[in-house]
Amino acid sequence: MTSGWLRALSVLLSVATLFAIPKLTGNEYVLALGVSFATFSVLSGGLNLVYGYTGLLSFAQVGFFGIGGYTAALLVMEQNWSLWAGVAAGGALAALVGLVIGYSSLRLSRHAFAIVSLSFALLCMIVARDWVSLTRGAMGIPGLPIPTMSLPAGMHWRFVQPSDFYYLLLSFAVVAHATIYLVVSSRLGRAMRAIKLNEALAQSQGINPLSYKLLAIALSALLAGIVGGLFVFYLTIVDPSIFDFYYTETMLIMVIIGGPGSFWGVLLSSAVLTVLPDLLRFTTDLRMVLYGAVLIVAMLLFPGGLGAWLQRRRVARWRRPRLVPR
Amino acid sequence: MDLSFYIQLLLNGIVIGVIYALVAMGLSLIFGVLEIVNFAHGEFYMLGAMLAYFLTLNAGLGYWPTILMVTAVAVSLGFILYEALLVSLRGESFERSILLTLGLSMVLQNGAVFLFTTTPKMMVSSLSYSNIIAGELRLPLSRLFALALGLAAFGALYMILYHTRVGKAMRGVAQNRDAALMVGIDPRAVSRLAVAIGIGLSGLAGAALAPVYAVHPLMGFSFVFKAFAIIIIGGLGNISGAAIAAVGLGILESLAAGFLPLVMVDALAFISMIAILLLRPQGLFGRGVRV
């Protein structure tokens, strides 16, 4: 019981600290890193749900991210929707597309899903670049308006300062991670893990793998779509580079280093991998070379990631002989 | 818009289709024998083109020596790739193999960007402006050579697979790894050879297309996606299926480019793949996959 309370307390403390950062420092660089962390942690958390828990390697996350971004931007700019409705529509569309891809490819195998998800991500980029009449092509959609939130009592909160977006994305990240945590620690999450470990066995226990897989894909697509919508309004522009493979590779590295199927591990590695490379000031090319090398080494020597290492340590602790019997 | 226009489109489509086929067949061969999806496959296509560029322009080699040299280097790279990285992988670690080869692709691609920048390079040689003119048709010699090389590689691969003992062994391992082991086939030697041939084909494709298109570090990346779509359309692990699907896609794309907006042409491979998956999940030429 004590360790559970301790964990809850430390989570509360970390969240409180994160929310207090804008009060402690007005440094825009720190806030930008914070926004980046919130965004990437949601993306990698979603990927962890699909890959880490359910065992489906997906490259489609970046597609959902960009679909959310483009949908929100287009609805706000062309149809005069409010940001919130646009973002919700973006998330919903991303989830729907996720269901279509998942349903069509999972009928064959999870191998096919991996390949289809990859082609899908590339297709998104092509459509964004070449379907000029819809997406305005490679120039993207610049000058997204500053969103406003209506508060009770006729107040309005305009997202003018960097700290406003920091609060917004951090709040959404907290909601997203709470959702993911609820799913993975419930019956749903156990069923997903069972499917990953042994699909035939899970099936024999009355679990329908397809519906759980689709649920994981749709939920992660929804979260990625929403965070994409919020993120482009933070950038104030959306262009085809939002579908860049760089996002996919970064997400994957976060999940692999953190340990697929480890909620806290992936969260931690998202934080470290957002902050560390930025502090080290690598150029993007060199960073990706390094990430690639890390990926190779991790796959050869360390396939379980940080999470598996923590798990091994815990097991070792259980096994340690105790002199005083309880 | 007369007949010669269509024939021109058709010929272009066949050339590009045959090059797609070289890349896709290698990918399919590696998948069939090792059950590994090689994400770095396109990077070897890129390296082949890069190497051809430097051999021709900096070392002053002719067309045929360049092709031979690039293919030999690519085959050796395939051997090294298998022994250094892929040897520890087994079929059940499918995701691991993808991530491992993805890491390799990231290193090669971004390393190439870092060293050579993303500026496209045109490989200009005496070949570039030679055409064969037949009536209204103009056939650039570089494309014709690419076509001939592709067909020769087709033939060689077919001979290896169906008329040699080692080819038989390769097909055996692809069919049933355990049974192959039981009758005394060494899966490691066979896998090594399959990877070497696959990478060799990819490098050859790069060298053959280098005089036709611009050479740059990101060329393999977009190319390999089409190859993925092709091996799904042709049936995973089915090499002749991949070849037919590749030529079909090349022709379809080339004809579509004459009439449809660019976005449709690039999306064609993906749309066909989704359609095939919905209607015939085992691929056009696949057999006996449980859905």
C-alpha cells in the first residue's frame, strides 16, 4: 500500500512542479522545451499503447498527428470553426482513419499492418504536398489565429504568451496520459497484453484480438490527432513537414529506450530525449544518425529497453533471500 | 495525343516497372527466406546510385565497369549486413528486425545527408543525350540500358532460383525453415546468400537509374515505400508476384502520369495496396493465407 501512495504522491508532485514552471521562470526556451515534451510524450504514449501493449508496430502515428493538425487548421481558417471544435474534429477524423487502416490490414497480419501504416504516413505527406487545392501545398497554411477560450462569467483567455500554450498542452498531456494509464491498468490493458504475448491463447480465453487492436489504434490516433491540432496552433503554421519521418523516428526511439509496454519508462524517456539532445545542440542529421545507431544497438543488445531492465531488477529484488521471515 | 504518345508512356512505364521489380524482388526474397522486412533496402538503392555517380564522375569509369563494380560492392555489403546485424534475428522477432533495419536506414540516410547534403546531383555522361529514334518514338539510351540490365537481372535470378541447387535450397528455406534444416540445408548460408542477392539487386537498380534520374540521399526512402506496396500487392514473399506487380505498377503510374494530377500518381501504389488488402488480402498471387 505504501509504495502505491508514494507513487501517487510523487506523480502529483511532478505534475505540480511542471505546472509551476512558468511561475518560476519566464524563460521561453524552457517553456518551448516543455511544449515539445508534452507533445512528444502524448505521441510516444500512444505509440506505446499500440506497440508496447498490443504488439502492433505502427508508423501511422505521425499521420494521425498531421491529420489532426491539418483538419483543425483548415476548419478554423476556412469554415470559421472555433479551435476546440476543430481540434475535436481532427482527433475524430484521425481515429476514424486509424480504424480504416487497422481494419483493412489486420485482416492479413500484423506484418501487413506495419507496412500499411508506413505507406499511410508517406501518403499523408504526399497528399499534403501535392493536393494544393485542399492543403495549399508545400507552402502550408501560415498565420493560424490566436485561439481564445471562453471562461465562465464572460471572461476570455487569449493564448498570447508562450506560457498559455505550455499550460494548454501540458493539461492535455496530463489528460491523455491519465486516459492511457486507465486503459492499460484495466481489464482492457490486460487483454491487450495477453494478445501481444500470445494471440492464440488470448483468443482461446474469449478475447477477440481484432477489437482490442482496433481500440488501441483508434485511441492512440485520437490522442495524436488532438495533440496535432493543438500543436499547429502553437506553431501558428501547418505545412507538409508535420508528416516528417523525423517525428516517427523520435517517437520510436522514445518507446524503445523507455521500454515497450512500460508506462512510466516511456514517459521518462520522452522527457529525457526531449531535453537531452536539445541541450547537446546536435544538428538534426547527426542526431538522427545517432538515434539510428542507438536503435541498432538497442535491438541487438537491449531489446526490452529501460522498462524491461526495471522489471528485471524488481524480479531480482523479489528473489533475493530474506533473513528475517515476515 | 496519338498512338505514339501512348507507346512512349508504355515504354517509360515498363522501364521504371522493371527497376521497381529489381528492388521489390530483393525485398521479397529477403522476406521469403528470412521473414525480415528490410527497411534499409532503399538505402542500398541510394548507395548504389551514389556510388555510380562518384565512380563515373570522379574515378572516370565507363558505364559497364561502373555497373559491375556497384553490383559487386552491393553484394559484399549484403554479406556484411547479414553477418553483422541480421544473423541474430529469427522470424518471430519481426518487429525487432524492422526496428533494427530502420535504425540502419536512419544511419545510412542521415549520414549521407550529412556528408553530401540533400542537393540532387545529375549524372551527366556521354550516355545522357543519346537517343534511339524509331519513327515518332524517342528512346533515351540510358533508359534502354536500364531496361536491359533489369531484364538480365530477372533472368539471372530466375536461373539461380529454379535451376541451381542453392536456389532450390533457398526456396526450401522460404517454404519451411525447420524442414529445410532437417534435410541438411544450412539456413545461415542460404539466408546470407539471399540477403547478398537482395542487396545486390537493389544496388544494381540504383546504378541503373542513376543516369536517368537525379541522385540524392533521400531517393531510397521514397522508393522503398513503393517496393513495400508492391510486395504486398504481389503477395508477401512471392518473388514472381512482386515482379509482375512491379511492372504493372510502373506501367499504370506512367499512363496515369499522362492524364491525372501528380498526387494521384504517387498515391496510386498505396491505393492499389489498400484495395488489394481489402479484396484479396493474400495478395494477387498469394496462396493459402488464413484471414
